[in-house]
Amino acid sequence: MRQLLIGALVILLLPGAFMLNSCSKKSGEEPLVITPTVTPVPYSVMVYLVTPTDKSFNPDFYRAARSCMQNLQSWYKTQLGKTFVLNPVIVDTITAIHNSTWFNTNNGDSISGASAYAWNNTYYEMQHLLGNKFDTTHITYFAFVDATFGEETKPRGLAAQGLNNLTGLASQYPNGSIGADGHALAHAFGLPEPTNPMANGIMSTGYTNWPNCVFAQDEATYLTSLPFLQ
């Protein structure tokens, strides 16, 4: 009788024990379902991991993109004495309307423009995904897209990076990809390509040596004048 009572007590306690172990484990893991930032902070950088319809959400890309933006936030502060604001949810996740091939395809002048197809396609996609919430006056957007396209930058309002960049960020040697994102973000803030390239300038070829690269003085003066840098 005593053995039966002990056995029953163990059975009653086991589900609770399993539940405690499960909760404890989950609390220390990265969330795979990201709660979107409904109302972005004014004059902030809004970052999205965009998953095309033929791809699955990649948690490694999510973690890498988030780490990249945090690193760049610190690097901008060191360089400029000011830095950009990130939202409480640093990287939001969103499913695209189109498949991955669409992003690097000429979809006509009204969508893709005459050049920089991938950038224009990404801009079009973000407009349609966000609707009237898409606001490049008060928000600077950074879209990491799980689609193959080359480095394309175009001031201003949006930085767009593709699969090669995400793969680099998620690798053991992410610095060159982080530098490329710092370069793209500065374009999104409105910086053009430099008229006098500097060997170690992040807006020139120096981004490949990030974090050992710099902004030129005129670039720094422009950036620190913006409401996006605080």
C-alpha cells in the first residue's frame, strides 16, 4: 500500500517537474516568433528580416542581423559621438509578398526602375507590406532580404542587403559584412558615394576592414546634423 501511494505521488508530480524544466529551458532560448514593433520610435532605424515566400524563417540570420545592428550602433557612437536609435524589438520579421527570384528581377520601370533593380524591388515590397505605416521621413529602414542580389545602395530612406550579406553575418568572420551594412546604412541616412575616396573610409572601400575604418569629416558633419543620430 505504501509503495502504491509513493508511486501515485510521483506520477502526480512528474508533469509539474516536466513543465518546470520546459519553461526553464525556453526562457533562456532565442524567441523564434518575433512580436513586431507596432509603433516605431520616431527618428529611429527600423530593421526587418524579410523572408520570401519560397524560403523559411532562418533564426541564425535573425540573430546575426540583430548582432550586426547592435555592433554598428556602438561603432557609430565611437566614430561620431552620436548614434542611431534602434527599436525595442531590434529586428522585426516579415514574410514577403514575392519569392526570392523576384527581388533580383527587372519587374518593369514602375517597380524596378532603370537600374539597381534589387534595391527598387525591396523598396516597393516594403511599401506594400507596411502600407501607410511606411514613412521614410521619420523612420530609416534596413531590410535584410533572404534573396540573392548584389550590393546595391541608393540614398535615402532604405538600406537593403541580400543573402550573401546575411550568410557573411552568420559566419565566423562577419566583420566585412558588418562594414558593408554600416556603409549601406549611411546611404540610407542620405550620404552619397564619396567624391574623394579614402582608403580607410567606410563610404569607400574601407568598409571591408571594419571596424578599422572611418567616416570622412564632411560625412561625419552631415550625419551628426540629422535627427536620426542622437
